[in-house]
Amino acid sequence: MRKIFIAALLSCIVILPTTAKTTAKNANKNIAKVQTFTHPWSGKRVAYFGDSITDPGTKGSETKFWGFLQEWLQITPLVYGVGGRQWNDIPRQANKLRDEHGDNFDAILIFMGTNDYNAGLPIGEWFNEKYERVEYAAGYDKRMEDRKRRYPIMTNSTYRGRLNIALDSLKRMFPTKQIVLLTPIHRDYFYAGNRNVQCTEDYTNRCGEYLDAYVESIKEAGQIWAVPVIDLGAVSGLYPMHDEHKQYFVDPNKDALHPNDAGHARMARTLMYQLLTLPCTF
């Protein structure tokens, strides 16, 4: 049986004539032109909203992720992230961007949410619903029918309410701009003194939620508000819960929350490739 199989296999092998082999060889040699590729975000002006990981004043890393993107892609960074801020600060950051630069920028990246988790902010609901009368027709004369309608909940007392407020505002304020949401990265122990101790992400916060719930809400917000989401928590590969990954963070004993230069470089390299799938301008 084995001999039969080998014979059949050999019968399928085609020996190219000398001329054919020579032609193929010459064709490979003649491939002289290499297309020059330009990253779609190269040379653009990008605003960065966020918290301490975005804040240029945060210690522990000389170059932030946006600094690496500036170096590699010549992106001009307009940075508005402030340490300790939560999603209810996004409208303030957006207003400051508009006041300082008007419409003279190309896109916005928002990297926020880890402090909402740490503060124990309730997740909340996306919508309120109520029945209303609406005109409708489907193969019959138009008529008024009772239908359930949903309205986004706009409140700063819940996480989803804050997301609704921020994204509703941004979509109205900058309708022609690209807006990209980044999910929070994984987080481990943080100690900045007896009045600021943050436990690892495998504990729930004070309202009984894990970090996962805040990450998932960012993803849901992308669908609800037609905003692309880069799941940086997943695709960056950063996992400070393992000692082996603490090399990417400021201090393995006191600060496995904020990335160091190596961590920011890893995030930036991830974003550089992820952003290839998204237009910066329209």
C-alpha cells in the first residue's frame, strides 16, 4: 500500500522545462519596485483623553504611549488626560480641546475607565424605556401603533450614564472626527500611601463589580454610539497579575497599575497596528 501511495505521489510531480524554470527565476529578479506604505495616522493631529496613564505628568515612565506614536508616526499629540479622572471628566477635556484647537485636529482617542472601577461607581443601565404612539405601515395603510421606545440614561451617578453623556456630547461636538475608545488594561496592586491603596483586579470593587464589567461596557458603548473600540486590555498582552509581566510596570511591589516605558512602548506598538484598520480622517 505504501509503495502504491508513493508511486501515485510521484506521478503528480511536474518537472518544469528549463525554459519555464529560467522564466520564473528571471521574474523573481525583476521584482525591483517595492510599494511605499504610509500609515493612515501618520502625520495627523490626535487628541488623547484619559487619566494618569495618559497624563504627561505621571511619574514612572519618561515616554507615554502617545509619545512613542509621535516618534514612530509623527503624530502631533494633543494631550488632555489628568491623573485620577473618571469618565465624567471627558466632557471637560473635550471642551478644553475645542477651546484650544477648535476644529484643527484629526481624531480623538479615549483611554478611560480604570478609576471608575476603583471608585466603585455602579455600572447602571443604558436606557429607560416607555411606550409611545408611532406612525407605521407594513403592507397596510399607515396607522398609529403602540411601540416601546428607549432613551439613553444621562446621569453621572452610573458608569453607563457617564458614557452616554460623554459620547452623546462628543458625537454632537465633533461629528466629522474619528473617535476611538480604548478599554482599560489589566491592573494589579497599587500603593501610594495609607490613604491610597488599590487592590488587584481579582477583587470586586465596593459596588461588587469586577473590572471586566467596565471593560465590557466600553465595548457595548461602541455599538450603541457608533464608535470603534480597540480592546487594549486584551490585545496589548499586558498582564501584571503575573510576576513575569511586572517588568512592564513602574514598581512590582508598589505600582503594578501604571506602565513604565516598556509597558507604554508595548501599548503604543499595539495601537500602531490596530489603528491601521481605522481611518483617521473622513
